[in-house]
Amino acid sequence: MFWRTGYLKIMEGLLKKCLIGSHLQPCRFHHYDQSNRLLISRLFQPMNLREDRVIGLEGRSADMTCKSQRLMLQLGLIHPASPGCYHYLPYTVRAMEKLVKVIDEEMQTIGGQKINMPCLSLGDLWKTSNRWDMMGKELFRLKDRHNVEYCLGPTHEEAITDLIASQGKISYKQLPLLMYQITRKFRDEAKPRFGLLRGREFYMKDMYTFDVNEEAAQKTYNTVCSAYSSLFGKLGLEFVKVEADTGSIGGTMSHEFHLPAQIGEDRLLICPGCSFAANLETMKVNETNCLDGTSCPKCSEKMTEAKGIEVGHTFYLGTKYSYIFSASYNNAHNKPVVAEMGCFGLGVSRILAASIEVLSTEDSIRWPRRIAPYQVCIIPPKKSSKEEAAINFAEDLYDTITETLTPLKGEVLLDDRSHLTIGKRFKDADKLGYPYVIVAGKKLLEDPHHFEMWCQNTGETLFLPKEGIIEFLSKTSTVL
């Protein structure tokens, strides 16, 4: 009884620490202050702005050939764990979660159902499809204590087809089935490079579709491709869809989605006269005269060459996997028919890094607005400066934004590092790429009171009163 009484007293003391006044409140997270404001000083953001520190993190400076890699390391978005593997730090996790949300919206709009399959895949499944040997050294392989072979999945065609086959004969009325997941994938890259653009561990969205016949499967294929186009449009990213090789995944038709970039490892041929575009590696010389970059096979226009970062890949598989694993459905006559399949990948972590690569300057990150880690950063004046009285204006603006603009709740940061000048903090905010940076400076001490707002993605500078800031943000926050 004595130990129980002592235990209760300890618990009572702990609960009292979470009581504020006479109302029970949840304990606040450490990065919020007592006014529930999100403060930069309390965020884990290990910025490494000295070049020598970055070189020490990643290796030789010659390896830092990629803008997105350098910026993400310098600004504390990622931290190397081992070759080709990274710790994703808080800002990156927030951006990834927002990107996943946009992807979920697009996939579920077209009927996608989200699942989650094990990263650890049975070797026997891959041997059944003959890909165990075909994948070569890129496949991470291991054995358990019972000597059973497994691999860390770079993709899940075998697993999903085996899952559908295990359910017995499904009805044609249930098709098409569009099943997708967003999980970690693994590939034993010989030479990982470019940060998140080519690593050994990465996030991917992979969708697998099952249809009643080839015509229906083609319709589904086009629907998913349209959803990809919609996704990149929402992110404000210029992209190119090109004909591509089916590679080790197989099938009879394939397309890649690329973000044009000089750092891109793929060479693309694009026709300005029609919609045709293709990956150079997939084109036959006798069809396109690609040796001199001329003669589009569809309109005979001269083609131009560009480099691209592959961020999506789609495949029409036919019955390649469904036949092997007996993934069938019952037709209207109750007869079993092998399902037609497609698979559709998006490199989620690659989209994140590639968007930074194509949108950013050499010194500062620029995000697609929908996935920026935070939308607004408010910078109060430095303590003991002439503008110190404007601190109250900054705090009041923060509270008004978060209380009246629901989409921006949890999206506004207050840079409370008031021992630093406004200029120093603005430089940090510019590097991290918040879409809107609001400075509480000397113009707040004038009549009328005005904040200085920088729109980072457009380069526009506005001088607005508090009401003007709220009106502006209320219009722009509707797209989040």
C-alpha cells in the first residue's frame, strides 16, 4: 500500500504541471512558447553555412555537383547517415508529408485505394517472376535465421499480384482495381550521388492496376498519366512526358515524366511541332535519325535535345505478372480470366529534391508553394534597436493570422532570435525559402503602420497594414 500511495502522489504532481489555471490543458510542445506561438529558436534546424563544414559532412567538394544536394545539406534539411542514405530532418519531413497529401488527393480522385506492403519481400516471389537474377547487384538480398531468402523491395509487382491472386476469383464488377502505396524503397546503387536524387533508400509512390481487358487497361493507363500531369501542374513544375523503355519491370508500353534540368542524367528528344518526346536511350537510330537530332517520327520536324530528372514512370504490363501468379477475375459468364495490369511509379523524395533543383537559386531554396515546410515567417525587430517597439505588432499579427486563417494554423513561424539583426534573420529566411516573409520594421513606427512583406516565389515586395496582410494571405491560403 505504501508504494501505491507514493506512486499516486508522483502522478498527481506530474498532472499538476500540466494544469494551467483551473482548466486542464495539454502540455505544450517545446517548440511553442506560452502563447502557443511557433518559434524558430526552438526548432531543430542545424544550418551548416560554412563551406568547410558541408564538405566534412558529405565528402570531397568535387562530389557536391548538385545544387539541391548542397542546399539541403547547408540548410539542415537532410544529414548523411551512410552512402546513399539520409536522415530527413524536420523541415524535409513537413515538406514530404505535404507532398504525400497532394499525391493522395490525386490518386484517390481517380479511385486509388491506399495500402501498405512489407518492404521485406520473399525471394521466392522474385524467383517466380525470374527477376531475382535479372535485377543483379542492385537488389538488396538477405537471409533470415531459417536460411530463407528475402530482398528489400525496390518495387512490388510480385507482392501485389500475389496478394490479389490470394483472394481467389474476384468479380469483373470489382474492376478496375487501383491499389497504391507510398513507402521506402531500396536499390543498391553502385555509386549513390546527387543527394536525394539518386540514393540507396528512397520514398516512392507505386500504384498497381487490374483491369478486365486491354482496352480497359489502356483507359486506366491514360487516367493515371493524366493524374500525374495534374499533380505536377498543382506543384507548379514544368514537366515533359516521354516514351521510354520498359526495362527490368517489363510490359509493352512505358512513359517517363521528367523535370527539365541540366543536372539530369537522362537525354530527351522533344519535338516542338507535335506532342512527341522520347528518352534518347529508347529510340532506334533508323526510326528517328537521332544521331543528328532530327526527324520526329510523327511529323518529321527537327527535334531538340534536353536533359531531364526522371520523377515518374508508368508501365502497361499486360498479363506479364498476373499470368505467372494466377491473378484472375470471373467474367460475366463466371469464367476465370487473367487480369490486365499496369504499374505506375512516382519518386516522392526525388520530386522533393528535383523541385528544389529546378526552382532554387544557387544560394536560396525555392519550394513549390503547396509543399513549403512553413508558409509564413514573421521577423520582429532586434532587441534594444530603435524599432524594438514594433515587437508587439509582430506578435499581434502572428496571433491574428493563426486565429483567423484556418489554413495557416501551424504554418506561421515567429523568428524570435531577437539578438540578431533583421537583416541576418531575413537572409536565413530567404535561404530557407518561406513563401512569405513579413518584417516588422521601422515603417510600423510611422503613421499609418505598415509591415514589409516579401513574396519569395515572385520576388514581389509589398508594404501593407495588418488588415492588408490578412486580406492578402486569406486569398492565397485557399490553394493550400
